[in-house]
Amino acid sequence: MRIAERVQQIEPSATLSISARAKAMKQEGIDVISFSAGEPDFDTPLPIKEEAKKAIDQGFTKYTPTSGIPELKEAICGKLFRENGLSYQKEEIIVSCGAKHSLYNAIMTLCNPQDEVLLPRPYWVTYAEQIKLAGGIPVILECHPETLVFSLEELKRKITSRTRLLLLNNPSNPSGVVLEKEFLREIVEIIQHYDMAVISDEIYEHLVYECEFPVSIATFPGMKERTVIVNGVSKTFSMTGWRIGYAAGPKEVIKAMEKLQDHSTSNPTSISQKAAIAALSSDTQLIQEMVEKFNQRRKLMIHALQEIPGVTFPVPRGAFYLFANFTPYLECKFEGMRIGTSLKLAEILLEKAHIACVPGIAFGMEGYLRFSYATSEANIEKGMSRLRDFLIKL
Ligand SMILES: Cc1ncc(COP(=O)(O)O)c(C=O)c1O
């Protein structure tokens, strides 16, 4: 059978394929230490699970309104008001099957064929592919090699008459960078001057260390009308498998996204929606322990990687990833061949050192590797010393 061009043009997810290979090796009995996970390794908190059980017992197992049940939308509005200082009505909210689905709906809704979408590098692997699926053109914003953040000059330089959107991810996967309020303010001026819109992926907002709670770009005057916020419960509440994400934006945009969802997935899982109410209505105490653990692991990983000669990275302050520059190691030879690419380096590390990480090229950055610290301190210690021992022998 013939595969349609729209699907042929997209790349498989490198993050998922490396995780899958690492899992397969583990099943074969190989002691692989995986730093490729894109999800917290903690269990979903008990009060959230209890709500889901209750929903099943009460027979809350049927279709719901496509865009989510009103109680969940209320909980989302409450969260946005309480934590982000933003006032939304239920009609400005849509609940989808994970934040990835919310992003897909938002990009499909806002991006016409040939529209240009500004995408800061390094970018989460899915954005570029979703833009292409919508027929849009991802226009990459280059970053400073040390900070991994784009400059305002670069932003202005890449704007053309076809630019429609900026895709922001704050805190960032893969870099862990958290954008400062002042920097966002300057971005806002440019967005408004050029009459553009923003999709702001804020899925990691609760996972920040040694810095303030991130500011949403939608909070600046005049920006709520131009922003679609994407968020969800996956990362904050360790609920990746429950598949609940949401978007908040102007009523007409949300309504259009709902039309799309009506004819694709319909509602997200009824039971998960009930669980998400418990998550979003809880106080942050529920996740405090997890955030503290992530912070300890982050420090451990920073320290271990700083010990490896030639490896550089901006200290991550958000999410649970560290994105480091391994360029000097690409020049090394392994079994007589120059390593050359981050993909090859990640493959060698997996096959020979039994460490799984994600090649930077999956995030548009050659020479880098992404390490997730959503794993135990013991694994970090063991894995990082394996990495060091392997690299210094190259
Ligand atoms: C930046 C970013 N946005 C969105 C998502 C998707 O989240 P969800 O599991 O809710 O679809 C991820 C997951 O890895 C992510 O890293």
C-alpha cells in the first residue's frame, strides 16, 4: 500500500526508539542504565489514583463532552488563576489526550500550509514534525552555544511576512533552561510588533530548581489574546500513562481545536479526567517530595558530568534533563572509525557501555547528548562513572 506523503515526510521519534532499544536490551538481561526516560520514575500519588478507582466504581466510564468535563475545566481555570495569575473561562479550555495531543490540535488549528513557525533550537523532537504535518515550515532560531537560548536579534532576523507563530517551551526539554521574565518581556514586544501568536508549552513549569516559578508569556498585557498555553498532568503528577493534557486560549481558537478533536479522538479518558481533577486541585505538597528528589539527582548529575573532560553544558534549572556538548568526542575513533555524530555516539554508549541517552540531533543539535535524571541516585552514580570510564579510554 502507498504511504501518504504527509506521513512519509515525518521522522520517527528518536527518543522513543532509543528507550525501546534500551528496554529490549534490559529484557535480554543486559544491565543497561537508562538516561533516556521522558517521564518521572515515581508512582502517581495515591489520592489521584483513589479518584480514578472511585470513578470506575461509580460507572463513570462513558463518553464525556469532547473538550472535557466541566468540573475538570473548572479545576484547570482554578489552577491557572492560582498559580499563573491568569483568568480563564471554561470556554477557553480544552482537555485532550496528553499535552502532545493539545499541541497537535493547536498547531493544526493555527498553522496554514506554508506558514512559518519559529522554533528555538534545541527543540523537543515532536514540534518540528507536528508543524510539518500541518503543512507549515519550521524556521529554526539558533541559540547561543553556552546558554542554549536564542537572542532577540536572531528572533527578529527570522521573522518574514509568512511568520505566524512562535513555539516556546519553558522550561525546556531538552536543555532544562528556564527563561527569565525580562527576556520574555522583550520577546513579547517583538511578538506584538509583528502581530504574531505564541504556543507556550509549560508542561515542566513545576519542575524547577533554584529559581522562581516560571512566568507564563500569556501573563503580559495583551498576550492572553495571542497565546495558546499547553500544559498537562503527565510530568508534574507522574501521570504520563493517564493521557491528560490541556490548552487554554482565545475562545474561537479553543472552539476550532474542539472541532478537530470531535472528529479525531473525541474526549480524553473519562476516568483519567476525574483523576486529573484531584491532581489539579491538590496543593503542591503532593509533588514537593518528587521535586526535591529531582533536585538532588540533578546536582549529582551536574557534578558527575563536570568531572568529564571536554563536556560542557548550561546548568539545567528546570524539567529533568541535562543537555551537554560532547563535540570533542565526535572526533575520537571507535573501532577504527571516527565517531562523527551524536547518534553514533549514543549508539556506541548503549551497545558498549550500556548507557542509554538521547542524541542531540533528535533536538536539532549535533554534538550534544540528553541525559534524563528521572532515575535513581544509585543509577546516576553508576551510569555516570561508566560514561566517564568509557569516554576517557576513547
Ligand atoms: C516539552 C514537552 N511537551 C509535551 C510533552 C507531552 O506530554 P504528554 O505526555 O502530556 O503528551 C512532552 C513529553 O515528553 C514534552 O517533553
